[in-house]
Amino acid sequence: MNQNNNIIQLIDVKKEFPKIVAVNNVSLCIKSNETLGLVGESGCGKSTLGKCILKLLKIDSGKIIYRGNPIHNLPEALFRPYRKRIQMLFQNPLTSFNPFYSIQASINEFCNLNDDLKEKGEIIKKIKYEMNRVGLSQRILTSKPNELSGGQLQRAALVRTLIVEPELVVLDEPTSSLDMSIRGQIINLLQDIQEQLKVSYLIISHNLRVIKTIAHRVLVMYLGEIVEETTTKKLFNKPFHPYTRALLEAALLNINENETKDILKGEVTQTSRNLIGCKLAPRCQYSKKRCFQQKQELEEIEKDHLVRCWRAKEI
Amino acid sequence: MALLKIEDLKLDIENSNQNSHILHGVNLLINKRDRLGLVGESGSGKTMTMRTVIQLLPKKTKIISGKVIYQNQNLLQKTEEEMEKIRGREISVIFQDATSALNPVYPIGKQISDIYLRHKGRDKKKALEETVNILRRVGFPKPSESVKAFPHELSGGMCQRAIIAMALMCSPKLLIADEPTTGLDVTIQNQVIDLILDVIKGKDVAFVFISHDIGMVTKACSKVAVMYAGHIVETCTAQRILKKPLHPYTKGLVRCYKTIIGKRMVYIRGSAPELIKTISGCPFEPRCDVAMDICKRQKPKSIQVEKEHWVTCHKWNN
Amino acid sequence: MYYSLKKRGNNILRFVLINYKSHLKLSFVIILLVLISILAIIAPFLPIDEPTKTDMFNTNAPPSYEHWFGTDENGMDVFSRTINAARYDLVIAITAVLIGSIIGTILGATAGYIGGLFENIIERFAEMIQGFPYILFGMLIYMMIGGGEAALIIVVIVYNLPFYAKLVRSEVKSLKNVPFVQAAICAGIKPYMIVFRHLIPNALPAIFGQFPLSAASAIRFIAALSFLGLGLPPPTPEWGSMIQIGANSIIFGKWWVSGFPGLALFFVVWVLNSLGMSLQVYFGKES
């Protein structure tokens, strides 16, 4: 991990809610011009993690370091300069706009973060430029959110984000509420923007196809913990952790056609959340006694490939 | 012999004093023991078609024309009382949001037994017995205890199984599942679909699976119908639809589903038409790469290209 | 919601004309309220007796051609008084509820958004005020500054504060997690701007639905306090005090002195309550 190249670093971040540890000692880092994918199903804590980075939620322990500066403890007034650098794209584009105001008004709200945009003329020019970049016509600006389609709204949300010229954008399930036939529009656009602006992404998604396309590295999360961490290529070619394999199988993306079906049985239960050992053990068909009793650590199973499973190589 | 035949169904909805056309002449044929998948994205009208069949339409909808013929009777002409006898008994529906289809104040056992008692007689003991049986069938490990469970005590997957139990309680002839797996974790979706297919295996039940996920539909069904903007654009077998789709929209969908070309995702340009506009000509024309002049002016008719393969596209009009 | 009201030109009449078919009751009640307001406004210009003109030769006279609603013990025309009382009752009630709801909304929204100690303080104050019987409070104010419009307005304002504060606080708490509010936080918008630009506008439907109900309650408060002599001083026409004046005459069969103001009070309160409930249904449907 090149210290100079890191945009953001999370070290042992923990976030608890009553009865649930949503994020359990998660560490990650994202470099400049890189896309990190965060994969997992509902309840694994990935959205919570995204919100912690944006300081929409306060972390309980651990550190968040942005370009070498710790930001997790900063009061809002001191954190404000960072808001320009870290932005978020939300899952449901319709609810990420205030229904009362036009798109123009919602975008203007964000302009106060960008110091270059003090004059009205500058603002108009910038908005026009960004609308062009995402492929939206100027007419959209006067519309209200409920007059536009999901795809249009998500692009408008992108314009709003790009106005401030961020370095890191957290994409929280950016295409989940969009039709499958237009997801590609948004994903390809995001990639184009990354090429042009060298912005980094943290893409949170349960959709493996999207992750495979856009992410350079992937973290797989289960019940608040990272269970596998590696490059995208390695994850899809040679997944080690049983949970990762189950996800790939469910998404019909598994390489190994002869793989035993139904690696996982049952569902997430309250008891499995509180286990000391591997949280997947109750559902995993490969589980042994040791899985339940001993706390599992993230270990490097191959170069640049970490897995939280002691049986990973065998199975 | 056809179990359910939807003939030229046209449906309108009144929204903020404007008339929107939801269904533009839908034709569907479902035979006994069929497993039909109805694929469509937002605004395609797949849910509305199903709701018309069971006559549970929102207030401002108007059926302009068409018939829904179930066992030689037009369901559209039936009274509410007659429909109540049919729903749950002859035709059952599994809705998308499992937890909201269950009443939170009653245990699931009571809700399932109530279906039995409503349609099959007043014997409470028999109802309970059948309830326990069907809970066991859908995978509850301790069914005699589970009858007392409340919906909020169950996980999403278990709730969905309870809904499936409710739907199958009276051995319906037609089971309609509207996005039964959307919202569930990916690793459980397969479990639920496998369960439904397992329970109806060998029984005299026709199954309609409504979804936007073409992959899931082709896995679970033998026949597939594709809907776009209130029209049925293609109908064929599940195997063919992935290998040899004919309609440009279906082709686009299959491409989106199948291919990941390096680092770019495949998509269909443009977006689905807004309901408000009246469409003259083919609804897919604005997004179609192979559109011809006639596509703008005239609505294509449904043509049978091969046995069990119908397309609604001018390209196949020869 | 607000947006759709704007769409209909923010013109209540146009709203009624366009939508009366689908919102029958709401339109009907709006029309009634408009008529009542018009009547109240033009009251002083109507060719009827002055509300305070006494006629000692004609006291307690039953309804007749000259005095449609009869006269009271001072010979004052009940009809004129009933109509004119609408001005006082409605104006005081609506003004007071307006002020009270605005202050309450701001306090509640801030409490809901910021939380912490501030919210606790607001909550405790709200409980204190709501627990205090308003008649007693009316008496206190009367003792301090006497009766009259000011006293009534103060009582009604203080009484509505906690109600709106709580209402808006709970709306805001549920709105806090909505994505567009989170987006605004990510945009570095200052808390007071978030409260005013995002939270309060979205809480408006709840407030609008509540407003007429509060006005109806306020009119009843005013009537009750005036009935006890703690409100508007005689001979100001006000339904509550009119009912009180006529209360003694009822056993003598002189029902009109209390009867007509009573009916008027009942009617206006009914209209306002119906408006409030219909609005709530309307906004419920819209969302």
C-alpha cells in the first residue's frame, strides 16, 4: 500500500447499532484513479460503511484517513473542506432529489462547495458543461424530479456530484433501481468520467456483473466483516471463500460448472451474527467444528489475495 | 386445452386527469401445467396484466376492451362475489413484497388455515392438519410450532415460503408469482424458485412467473413471453429465447444479460416510453437499431415464425 | 402536495373547479369556508343593525321580520351579532393558530434535526404546557393583562406551540434519513438551511392538514374562555359570550339568544374540522 498514492484509508472501523454490529473492524484503502468494489447482500454493512465515510454516520472505533489526514474525529465545521472531495451517489435517484425543487435548484445547492463557482455566470457554464458530459439536455434543468425517468435522474445526480469536482465518489448501488437494459448506460458513463477526471470510486453493489465491469479491486463483505479481498480478475477467476463462490453461483457467473450446487443453505439469523467463529459457518456446507469456535482472520492465501477461511485452499 | 386465454386486452389508467394506456391489446395463452414466464421492465404492464386476470385493479383503471377467458368463462364479466370464490381457490397469486402480504397481527398458521376454511369447508381440525402439512412441504423444519409464529418473527425467506404455502393451500389450477424473489438476497432467490417448482411438480397447476430478470425466468419456465410498453413482443420456449431471440428488444435484453464485453456493459439506448403518450406504430421503434419506415407508422402484428414462436415485429412480416 | 398545489396555480378556486369531482367533500368544505369568510368580511357593510345597538323596548324578543334571530336581554340584534362575531372569532383563532404553528414548527423542526439537549428541553416544555389546563391558564393571563383579544391570542398561541412542535419533530425525524436530506448534508449545507429548505417544506402537508383542526379548537377555546368572562369584554359580539348571556334565558323559553350563536359556533367548527380531515385524506392520497 503506497502511502503517497492513497486517497482514503479505513483502519479497523467499527460501527454498531443496538443489537447489531453493522461494520466489524473493516480496513480498506482506495488509491487515486481506482475503483474499489464492495460486494455483499442486504445486512452485510456495506451501505453503512459508505455512509460512515461520508460522515453521515459516526463510527464507534477505528480511523478514517484522507490523504494522510485523520477525518473521523473532525467536527462538521472542520470537515467541510473535505465534503468537496468526497461525494456520494445514492441508490434511488428519485428520492435523492427534494420533490419540491427543480433539478436546477438542487444542483445549485451543491455549488457552494466549489470555491471557483461564486459567480452566477461561472455556475451556469459549469452546469452546462457537466450536463453535456453526462448526456442530458438542458431542458431537464427546469423539470421536477417526478417528471424524469430513473436513468435521467441518476445522470442528474451525477451532474450534481461532478459540480464540486470530487476526488472520491461513493456509489451506493447506483444501478439497482434502474432497468437492466439501461444499467450499462450509467456504468459506462461512470467509467468515462473516471478516465477523464481521474476520480476514484467506491462502488457498493450486490450485483456482480456491475462489479466485474467497473471495479479494479473487490472486497466481499458478510455480516459486517470482509471475507475476501483481491483484484477483480482474481476474484472472478479463482474465488476462494465459500460465500464468494455462492454469490457467483447465484449470479450464474461461476466458472466451475461442476461446482456443487447450493454451497449455502438456510438464511442469516440473529445467532449467526453473534458467533465468535466464522459467521457463515451455520450455512456453509464446508463448515467444521473449528469454524464455529475459533475466530477467523483474514489471511493472504496467494499474492494479493486475502481470504477469511482456513479451509479455503482445500475446498 | 387452454386454461387461461387473454384476448386483446386493452387497459387504461387515469392519472392526474390524463389518460394513460397501460395495455395495448395483450394476447396470452396458458395451458394446463404450463410454466410461463412473463418478462418485462418498468412500464411494461406485466403486473397490470396479472391484476386484470384476478380483477384486483387500482381505482382509476378502465378496461377498454378484451376478454380474460378462464375455463370458458369471461372473468371480466364476473361480479366481485364470484371473483372472491375464484381467488385463492382456482387462481392464486404470490406478490412481490412478502412481508406486506401477511397480516402482522395474526400468526401465519391462522392466515393459512383461513384460506382453507374459506374455500373448503368449516372443519377447523382438518384445516390445521392441512396447514401443518403444507408448511412442512414448503420447508418449515418444525411446522406444528411454526403455525403459531407471527410474520415479524420470521425472516424474509421464511415469510416468502409462508406466502407460497398460502397460495398453494387450496390446490389452485393457476399460480401466478409476481416478482417473488425481488428484494430477497441473491443466495436465497434460487431456493425460493426451486421450492415453488418442487411443490408444483407433478400437480395439475399452471405457473406464471412474472419478473424483470430474464435469466431467472428462463431457468424456471418452459415458455417465455416478453412484454414492452404494454405490448407482448415475443413468445417462445425458454431455450430458444436465450439462443435465438428474434425481436430487437428481446435481443437487446439477452445481450445485456449475457455479455460482458471486456470493460463495457451492454445496454439498450434510450428509455422506455412514458405511459401518457399515445403510441402510433411500434413502441420500441425509438430505441431500435433496425427500425424501418413502416415501424413509425404502423403497429406490427403478431406473426408465428415457428411452432411455438411468435414475434410482433415488422421485420418478420414477410 | 405543495408542488401539486402550485401546479394548480396556487389558486384555491381553480383547484375546486378542476377537482371537485374527485374530491367532493374537500371542495364542498372549501367553498363553505370561503363563503363564511366572505360573510365575515362584509358583515359591517351589510344593511343590518349595528351589533351593539341596543333597543331597550325590544329586549328578549323572539325572531321576527325585524330581528331575524330575535334580540337579547339588551335589545341587541342577535342576527347581526352572530354574523359579526364571526369576524372576531375567526380572525383571532386563525391569527393565533398561525403564529403558534409557525413558532412551533420552527422549534419542532430544529429539535427533531439537532436532537440532543435542545430536543430534550423542547420536549419537556411541550409536556409542561400541554399538561396545564387552559382554563387556568386563561385565568392567569386575565389576571395579568385583563381580557380582550391580546389575552385570547396569547392563550391560543401558547396552546398550539407544543402541538406543532411535536408534530413537526416527528415528521422531521423520519425525514432525516431520506436520501435527499443526506445529499444536502453531503453538500455541506448548514443545518438551519437543511431545516428550512428541505425538512419543513416536506412536513407542510402534515401541517396543512392539522391547521384547520387547530383553528376549530381555538374557536372553541375562545368561546369557552369568553363564556367564563375571561375573553372579550361585553358588548363585543362573540359566540361564547353570547351563549353565556343567553344561558339564563333558556329556562324561560328564550332559546334564540344562545341558540343561534351556538349553531353558528357548531357549524364553523364543523366546517373547519371537515376541512382538516379532508386535507389529511387528500395529502395522504397524494403521497
